[in-house]
Amino acid sequence: MAMTSKTSLLTSAGICILFALSVAGGAQAAPKHKHPAAAADTALADEVKALKVQVEALQATVQAQAQQQSQAQATASQAQAQAQEATAAAHAAQAKLDMQIEQIPGAVQTAVAAQPAPTLDKLKYKGISLTLGGFAEAAGIYRSKTLESDIASSFAKVPFENSGLSQIHELRGTAHQSRVSFLAQGDINQATHAAFYGEFDFNAAAQTANSNESNSYNPRIRNLYATMDWDYWGLHMLAGQNWSLLTLNSKGITPRNEVPPPVIDAQYVPGFSWTRQPQIRLTKDFDDKQFWLAASLENPQTTFTGTAGNALPTGVSVADLATGNATINGAPAVAAAFSGFNSVNTTSFNRTPDVILKAAWEPYIGVARPLHVEAFGIYRDFYDQITVTAANTQGLTPGVHEADVEGGGWGAAITYTAIPKILDLQASVMSGKGIGRYGAGQLSDATLRIDGKVAPIDETMYLIGGTLHATPEVDLYVFAGDERENSKISTLGTTNYGFGNLANTVFTSAGCTTVGGTCSATVRDVGQITAGLWDKAFTGSFGQIRIGLQYSHTKLEAFSGGGYTPKTTDDMIFTSFRYYPF
């Protein structure tokens, strides 16, 4: 429409010009003497010139508008092409998104299948989370020689061949190792945490408990303690009954990360260093928890031993809380228990706690920490009271004498994930004097000198082993350990006092291998090799069922006498069926 108007205007202007020219030509033919007409011609010429200017301006406008229209058409064509490209890209993106959406259910299903089934294993109450644990166990025990022991074997009491018990097999079924536990945790603030842990089983037996009819065995405290953790300072405190600080850990120096051998036998393996006892412990971590230091004050107790005929000289005795003064004969510095203890048992005299210091190191190797190394030292104090009632050949002054004797030792251990999720290795060693009760073999801490003082016994124990995670369900393990003590002898004239390898002790093969023979052997070494497996037979939302099998070969060696060394062995088989509901 705009172009048509402009064309019409241009045409009209052209007609006007032609008309003006024709008029001008006629004017030129008129006589020159008509002056009014000449004036009119001049006016018309000026008008024509003005019209020409207007026409030229209109032509320029039309050309400019035509050029603009051409550019607009080109821009519109380009925009249309871009719009088509954007539309095509949008269609392609939508198609890709549709395909991804179609794949989401399968991806989600795959991811869910790869994760373990979720479990509601924590209860919430007033800001506290409560985690329940434990298992019910039906265990079977076979021993080639009778130990008169339940699920926890008395390794150092395997009978020698002269004992009638060495000829009798032992078979037992037991549920005493069944266990219940709880963990209550709460955050005081973002960086301060508190926890309370309890763990119990049924391996205790009051003096009246037996297996005759009711099987009335007591529940037993394994662990019962509280902890406080201060993240800002890297400090951790524990108070209560727990595994001793010297027990091997798998992560730093933290509770509930101890590494006992994975055996069924509740006494574990000879050579394994451990106790569970009351203590107060303080731990500090450093350098992103790669290095740890800890100190613990732990409940003291002393186990004694002696050789037959180990009576003190006339006139020398050791205080006994029950009877006042008593001559020592293989049980020094102990007394019959009263309130809170069973009266048929004895307790030792102690007035200084066992002091344990420990350091652990877990370096980064790449992005993982497969190595855990630790070392510890322990200080022990042995106390007794000696009453000399008369003159004696040792020259001791009559009267009451108190005696403190120091003991203790050192230890080191390592765990190593040799192949992640497949092979775990561990090894530990402990050596010192007066450390017997910290070994699974339960050799004695000390004996008695001629003057009545406690004499700590030198001992070394070690354990090595590994666990193979053969499949996600089956673990296989092998462990070997040993505990060995040295003799501790004092002599008066021709009489020997103390522990082990006494010159006046003579053994014969006939006496030690014939039932009823004379063989008062004193154990100096207990060792064992054991192997077994655990099978996670069933796992699901209901919990887990595990089946275990263990075989062990235990050997005992006594001090030699008269050129002969008494020895004995015991082969044991354990089975376990456990249900873990939590």
C-alpha cells in the first residue's frame, strides 16, 4: 500500500511537470510585449523547479524505504532460519530428556539393588539415639581331654597324661555366650558428644549354679562404660568397664573397635593380650586422626603360683585379711573374699592401679588407611605384708614389714589390610614381668621369694593370624599364638623356693604318661594353632544368621626335671549357630 501511494504521487507530479512545460511552451509563443504573461511564466517556472525538488526528495525517500524493506526481509529470513534451528534443537533435547526419563526407573532399581537393605536399627527418645545389638547362640564343644570348662577354655589346665581326665573326652552344648548390648548416644552440642554402652552375656556362674537341671547361670558384665568426645580439642574420655587399653584396636584408640581373634572359643587364643576391667582413660588424636596417644588407670589384680613345698621358713608369714597371719604355701598375698565377692574365691592385695600408656599410628597410603600400628607400656605394682614372728636363718628382723615390688612390660601390634575387602592380617607381642593375667593363656603373674616378697615372673606372649573374606558370605581364619614364662627361683641351703625348674624336682616318662603316676608338672608354655570359618547363611530385614566352625590344637609344656620335659595336648572342636536380630 505504501509503495502504491508513493507511485501515484510520483505519477501526479510528473503530469504536473509535463503540464507546466506545455504551458511554458505556449507562453514562449506569445508575443513578448505581453508583460503580465511573462511574469506569470516566471512564477510557473519557479513552481516547476520546486516540484522537481519535491519529486527528487520523494524518489530518494522511496529508494531509502525500498532499501530498508529489503534489509528487513533479509533479517526476517535469517530470524526464521534461526528459529527453525532452535526448534529442531529443542525437539532433539526433548527427545533425549524423554529417553533419560524412561531410563530412570531401571537406574533407580539398579542402585537400590546394589545397596544393603535398610534397617531401622536406632530408636530415638528425647534427643538420644539407642542402638540395640547382640545375638543368641547355640554352641557345641568337643575336647579330646576334659577341661571341665564351658565355652571359655582353660588353656593352661589341659591335664597331663598321668591325670585320669586326660583319658576322658568332653562334650558340651551351651548358650552361655549369647549376648545383648545397647548403645545410647546424644550430642551435647555440635562438637561435644556423650555415649553409654553396655554389653552382657551369660558366661558367669555363681557358686550354686550348675548344669544339673535349671542351668541357672548369671548374666555377666562384659562392658559397661560412658564416653565423652570433644571434637574441637580431639579429646576422648572413657570411664567404666571396657577392654583394657593394651588390647589391639583397628581404628585409632577408640572403644568398640577392638580386634579379638574371630574364634568361637570365648577365651580366644593363647598369646592374645587382653582383659576387660574397670578403668578411666583419656585419649588425644592428632593430625587428622593419623596419630593417637592415650593413658589409662585400670583395676589391679595379681595371680600367684608356687611349687609344692613352697612354704616359707619357720617364723615368716604373710598377712591374710581373713585369719590375721598365715604361712604362705603357693598362694601369697591373697585373702578369702567377703562382701560383693564369692567367699570361696580369693582376691589379691593391691594399692596401686595398673598404669597403661599407648600410642597408635594410622598413616594415609594413597587415599586409604590400610595400616594400623600401635605400641604400649604398662606399669604394675605388687604389694604384700610380711610378718616375722621369730628369729630366722635369713636374718629378717621380727615385726611387720610392707613390701612393694615393681613389674610391667611393653607391647606392640599391627593390623594390615593386605587386600581390601579380601585379606586382613594382624600380629601382636607383649613382654615383661608380672603380666601373666593379661594373656589369654592365664599363666600366673608372680610367685613368692624366701623372704616373703612378691616375685614377678618374666613372660613373653605373641599372636599372629589373618582372616580371608573368601566370599561376601564366608570368612576363613587362621591364628597361632604362644605364652611362655621363665623360672623364678630362690634357694635356702638345699631347698628351692619359687616357680619352675627346681633342682629337687625329678620327672620320668613313666610317671608323667601313666595314669596315676607321679608328675607334679608346672606349666611354663602354652601355645595353640586354630582355624575356622564363619558363614553368613541368611541375611535380610529380619537380621542375620551365622554358622561357625572352629578347630584348635593346644599344647602345654612344663619345666623340665631330671632330664625329662612333661608335655600334653588337647584337640578342640567348636560349632556355633548365631542369630543376630539387630
